[in-house]
Amino acid sequence: MLPGAESLERDCTIGLLMTDQRIGSSEFDKMPQEVRDRVLALVANDSGEFVLRLPFLDPKECRKREEILRGLTLVREGHVIRAVLGPQAAARDLAATSALIDPVWRNAPTERQPAYFPVWQRVSLALQQWLRYRVAEAYFADVARFADRPAAYPVIVYQASRLCHGRPRTEFTYDLRDYPECDTTLEASWKMTGRGIQTVLRRIEGRLLELGMVELAHRYAPVWHHDVLASVQKKPRPYVELLTAEAALINAVIDLGTERSVRAANRFATCVNLNLRKMCGMDLRELGTGILQEATRVLHDVFDGGVLEDGDMRSARSPNLRIGGEENGDDRRAYGGGEVGDAGIVTDINARGGEPARQLV
């Protein structure tokens, strides 16, 4: 029983839910007193079943478990009490949850299985489109960035660029390791993107006109799409950095889904930190959890369609948030969003003496 909690003895049973293990209510008594007091303060006098969601700790961190738990900031959301995590820690926590517990990740095909390429190709295509939309959305959230057109153009071309359909069996993204010695892959990414760039420019122009920024809007008219692409082709480095970061993140997702280990979760979090911390001059590490949520959505779609039952796989569908039309060539080879809930099961706890239980599960 909790020291100082005698008044709760009859109707309060407390347990924990951690990412990497399933823990019964008795383990709550082993937590630092300071943490237990904060949890009880958040519960207050409310009744019902609660979930205390603790973040993932790897074996090295488990040796400092009490110190880490004391340093957590806890918040209550309905009947869930969780730790407030920074973007990199949140990405690692969700990566560990996905790889170690989530059935759709646990049953995703590995490299030796027949469905490996088509399944992860579908995930890659969805993530490419998702990232291009989200990065552009974040960058242009500040309308003042439109004034610096040379800096804005690489983001526009990136948003409209062709999706990479990969190459069986192990290539899923644009591989720019040979750049700048060879620019064949780079050229493939922006080939036939005229209509896509015009579509993006038309939206920008309309947005600026609505804001009364008429002169600047005219500079983003679709008629200038050739100049936009030519500017990026002349100085491609920012555009290359976007494609390189995209490839690293998607490959880290596939690595997580096929290895399904603590090390893979840590590598994914490191990849998020390295590639999103200073993307386009912004800290976009909060996209790390979104990447995993989008991948999970696609994997759920794969399982719901029953395409893994016999190793047979339908052709990968075009992802959502499509930017361009037919001229983008998204249906050709480039070389030629559901939120995941807390996963886990907690031991059932019965109310004492037939009384209604108030549980922190």
C-alpha cells in the first residue's frame, strides 16, 4: 500500500504500462515516492480506470531508472497519465512501441520474405508524399519566407518532385551517394515535373492574393515554373539535402520494421535528430512520430487488405496528398496519415469486496 494513502486503500489500485514490458499494479509501489505523489495528485479524487504510460527505457537506461523517472514531467489527458517527451525521445518511444509490440510491425515482411519489396515500396511511396507535403507546410507556415524566392524554390521543387518507386529488391528511395560526380539520379527526380510545380505555384499565388500580397503573388504565378526549376538546377544543394534526408528517414523506417529491435529504435531516433533538427533552417524533429504513424497507417492498410496472407501483393497504390498530375510521372519508375495508440496489456485487477475500483493501470 502507498505510504500516506490509507484513505485510498479500498478503491485505488495502481499499476504501470511501459513500452517494453507489461507490469502489474504492485510495481507502482516500487516507484520513487516523489513520482507516486505526482501521479496521485493528477488522479485527485476522480474515479475510474487510469493508465500511467511510462516511456521506453533501453537496458542501459534501466540502470538509472529512478533518476530518469524523477526527472519526468507528467501530464494527465483524460484517464491517461503520460510523460512529456521531447521530439527525439517521443520518436524513439513510438519506434520502440511499434517495433517491439505493435502487431502490424511485428508481422511486417523481412528482407527474405516474398512480400518484402512490394510492402515496403508502398510504405516508401506514402512517406515520400507525406514528407514533401509536411516539410513544405511547415516551411511556408511563415508567409514571410515567400519573400526569399531562391530559398523557397528548392522546397517547391521538392514538393512537386517525382516519387521514387525504387528498384527491387532493396532500393526504395533516391540514392544520391554518387552526387555530384553523377547527376543522373538527381535529374530523374525532377524530370517531367512541370505540371506539379505549376500546381504548387498556383496554390501559393492564390494564398498570397488572399493575403493582399499582390506583387509577390505575381512572382509565384504558374507561368514561372521553368524559372523555378532552372534556379534549383543551377544551385541544387538545398534540394539535394532534402532528398538525402528523406532517403535516410525512410530507410530508417524500413530498418526498424525489418529488424524490430531496441538498436533499430535508437537508430531511428538518431536519424530523426540528424536529419530533421536543421531541415530548411527549422527544427522539424516533431515530424519523427508522424513518419511512424503514417507508416503504421500504410501497414494497417496492407494487413486489412489481406495481401500478406499468401505472399501475394497488389501493385502499390499512389499515396494521399498527391501534388501533381499525369505529367509528374508518378506512375513510372524513377530509375527507368492514423495515430498509434499506447500498446500493451496490463494484468486485470479486480475491485475489492465488490466495490467499484479506481485504477491506475
